[in-house]
Amino acid sequence: MLLEGTPHVVADYHASEGNHGAPPHGYRRFVSKRSRVYAVVGISAAVAIGAVAAVVVFSGGDGRAASSPTNGEKGRPPLELDLGIRDDREAVALRRAASFYAHGKPERAAPIFDRYDSLEAQVGSAFASWPHGALERLGQLAAGHPKSSLVQLHLGVALYWLGRRSAALSAWRDARRAEPDTLSAVRADDLLHPSYNGGLPTFVPSFTAPHLVSMDSRGQLAELANLRTVQGRIWYGIALQRLGHPLSAERVFAAAAARAPDDPDAQVAAAVGRFDKDHPERAFSRLGPMTRRFPHASTVRFHLGLLLLWLGEVKAGKRQLRLAETADPGSPLAREAAVFLRKLAPTR
């Protein structure tokens, strides 16, 4: 459900049992203080929108682009199919196959993937056959579908797994450019920026979620899309962020901000929507001046803190969270900032 659950800033990639193998150095989550920061920064369900797609983070945390030994990695590479909120028969089947694969049972996943002709199914089928002909099949898919971020992402993962680092980085750059408004492009960007937290920061509103009648995610998304108030548009943008559509979310936030030039939530949402790992200044240059324009709005300091934590700037991020507490004492985001700080207490 779109408005259900607690989205966390970090979702770890868990190694499955069997011959899947443990994730290698370049893909495992941080074991440093920075990793603990990311792991504890969760957003409470009272103010945040729930995730609807499983997140597999492939990045490492040593400040370098993903790397691997010359001889490649052990086990099978991780697979992530961007199925969004699809609930059709094929999507259900592919999720089941992906679950088998993730739990080290490729022989059970393969016949399900082979049943369908979609790109998601073909990518899954190639991975299920690993290593026998998998790279060749992915190369053929990439040649036939050069504008598919899903294919380019997984081609890069396969190349990485075989120790072909430079070719993997090239494929991930292609994935990021091909369809930038997709979860696959976001994941490719994670791989290209392993020193940052995985994914993109999600705006946290200071107001409650709207009441939605629909019980399924597809219906809820349609309801959100039809909301016309500024707050409703912001919630729709948040849903798009959670689904891996950052460019669409940015447009929705920008339109809401244009309608409400004096609303700090709308203005901050538009700034957060501009966050780019290559150019984080796109967001910070908008947020910084708001500390003077909206000195008593916790949302400004809160999101400055969140974005700084995203970049691994722990000390500066905690300072902004403390300022968020004092900017508007007792407000929802001031309380949320206090929760963050308590969880961040063991870190420096």
C-alpha cells in the first residue's frame, strides 16, 4: 500500500542461502560509522509514505566507484526487476521467480522467467542461467534495447561480477542516461556513487497523509494523482519518489511550489526533488537561502540535515537536525529530528 509501512533510508542487500554467495566488498553495505548512520535514519509512518517496491542496494562505501577483483565475484549476481506497482499475472509470477533466485534457487526461477517474453523476464532468465551464456544473452538484449535502463543496469552487474570493472561502469552510465526517470536508472546511479547512501532522499512532509479509499497501490496512486490541493500534489510527488520516478516527482514538486510561493513545505519539497548525486548543489543552493526566508520552519533544517546525512556529512547533518528541533519546537518535524538524533547518538 502506498501509505502503509515505514520507508527506511537504507535497505540492505541480504545474501541468500545456497550457491548465491555473500555480496562482495563493492556491494555490501557499509560497516563503518557512516553505514550505521544510514541504517538508523528511518522515517516514521506518521509522516512518511510507504515503499511499494523492494529496494536492493548494490553500492559499497569506500568512496570509490564499485570495484572487483580481476577474477570476478563468487556466487550469482543480484537481480532487481523494476515491476513497480504492477499486479498483473506476469508481475506476480516474476516476483515469485525473483524470490526463488534471491534465495539461491535459480533452477526454480528459470522456468518461470522462460514463460514470458518481456525484458524483465529475459533479464531474469539470463541471470537464472548464470554463468552459462548469461553475459552473451545480456549483451544481445542490450544491443537490441540500448535505451533500456533495466537491461543496461543488469549488463553492468554481470560485467562487474566477471571482473570487467570499466565495462561495468560504462553500462551503468548508459543505464542512468537511457531512462533517467526509472528505478533502474536510480540503482545504476547508486553503483556509480558508492560513497553516498543508496537511492535518493524522499521529502518528509510536516502534514498528515490524505485519506485514500482504494485498498490497492494502483488505486491509491490514481487517487493521489487526482488530488489538486498543494498538499495533495506534494503527497503525489512523494509517491513518485518512492516508486523510483525522480524526474516526475521533481516536476510535481516544482508545480506545487509555483502555486504556493510562501509555503515552506512546497518550497523545500521542490528543492529536495532537485537532489542529484552528480550535482548535489542543485538542492543545497535552494535550501540554503530558505534558512533565512523561513527561519521558524523545521522542514528547512530537517531536510538540510537529511541531505547532508545522505552525503555522509554526519557532523553537519546532526547540527541541522538540532536546529530543526529548535526552529519550531513541538512540530512534527522537530519531533522527527529528535528521533533521528537519538538514533544517531552512537555516531560521531
